[in-house]
Amino acid sequence: MASLVASAKLDGVEPQAWLTDVLELMVSGRTKARELEQLLPWAWKAEQLATAVKYPPSRCSPEAYA
């Protein structure tokens, strides 16, 4: 656990936010075993940034684009 938190910090990711989201994705079944690499801190951060660019908080939520 300590190495996961340290990796998140080194990648500029807030560990609690990352771990909360990752655990939710794993428990809910929205992430398959073959997709676990996408949940590593650096990949998770890239996805969060891509989502923020695509759906800026000042405009609308992602649901508005669905």
C-alpha cells in the first residue's frame, strides 16, 4: 500500500482521490482484469486530464454530452 501511495505522490496524483476512484472502479466491475494497467497512477492521471479537457467543469457535466 505504501508503494502505491508513494507512486501516486511521485506522479503528482492526490493519493486518496486516486485510491478511492480506483477501488470503486474495481469493486463495481467497471474495470476488467485486463484493464488494470489503466488504473496505475500515471495512467489514471492522464485519463482524468483528458476528461477535464473534454468536459470542462465550467460548462457541463459529462452526462450532458451523452
